[in-house]
Amino acid sequence: MARIQKRFAKVARSRPLVRPLGGHPGMMTHLLASDEAQHITYLEALQTLNGSGPNQFGKYKSAYMKKAFPAEQVTAIYEWLHRYPAGIPQAEMAQSLLQVDSYGGAINRYPADSTPVPQRSSLMKLQYQTYWNNASKPGEGLMSPFREQAEAHVSWINGFYKDVYAAYGGTPNPTRDSTGTVDGCYYNYPDEVLGTHARGNVDQALWLYFLQNFRQAPRNLVKVKRRWDPTNYFHHAQSIPVS
């Protein structure tokens, strides 16, 4: 025990975080040890040292692109990135954005049915994001007096998304796109607006996530689900069904 205490003797004790360390959506936070480093607890580190900064509410949506943005999408993106929800301070929308990730390379070397994720010919993946903070206690984020704030952010991002993909029915659905521009969505950014079991339209969402791999051979994720979880023990609002 004495040796252990000696080894950690130079490690300063943690103290309360005096100011946020910051960060930016989609970017790793970095600190200058000379004047930015702070001693924080393990929990504070988990809550603060992440890609989106201190804990906050947020909403994500996604889309894959196989071609460059059509002119009507460029117009919609520009207009919505300059639009502010009523009652929301302009400064609060500073973390409401569209992040564009370049795709291709090794990702596209494999056929669409080689893994559950079928998007193997995309040039870009888009991440629609909005974040906000308030003084709510745990469990109060969507309750008065904070409900209007949350609804404003969610309404903004849903309207943004629907307008960009208006030509395809409001989502990046490749079956409604004769130009071969869009290629569905990313499953790890779950978006209940696309469909859920509770609303009886989960197939719409799962098609956008997995395209032909959802129900078609040789991948057929429904068949895999039925084989390994026939009682549907592992389930959530957008889980793959057993039938």
C-alpha cells in the first residue's frame, strides 16, 4: 500500500470543474496543458471531454449521398442554416448544423450485401445535428418550462431534413430517386420520425437503414433476427422484427 501511495503522490486530487472545457459537434476536444488543463473527477471527464462538449440535449438525423448535391438541395440547406426558430435566441442555434463526412475508399471496396450496412457506393454521409442546454433537472428536459425550447429545436431539424429531401417524399429514399443521388440513412443515428414499432411503420425506417439487406437474401436481417432472437428479447423502438 505504501508503494502505491508513493507512486500516486504526485497526482493532484480532483476538484470541482470551474468552467466547461468546451468542444464542437463532430470534432475532438483538445486542451493546452500549459493553461487549459484542469483536475476533474471521472464523471466530469465523461460528461465534458467528448466531441460535442458538456452534456446537452440533442437531435440527430442522417443521410447517405452517392452524388453531389442537386441545386434544390443546396438552396434548401442554405435557407435552413440561416433560419432560426421563433422564440429561440440566435446564439443558441450556434450548434445546429449539417456536418458532411467524405466517404468512399476502403468502405466502397465491398459489395452492399457483405455486411448489414449496405451503403458501399456513397461519396458522403450527412449528419444533421442540433444541440441545446437548459437548467432542467434529470427527467425534466421535455417538460414545462423547457418543452417549447426542445420542440423548437426538434421541429427545426425535422423541417430542415424534410425540405432537403422533398423530391423523394421527405427522406433520402433511393426507391423514390430516379437520379441515383441518395442512399438511405445510418442506423446508429436512430431517428424515430422515420418510423417505429409503436406507430406500425418501422419497416419504413429499417428500409432506409438497411435497404435490400433488411428482408432480402443473402443478408436478410429479419431471418438473422428470427434465428438468434426468436422471442424478440432484444428490442427497441426501431429494432429488427422477427417476421
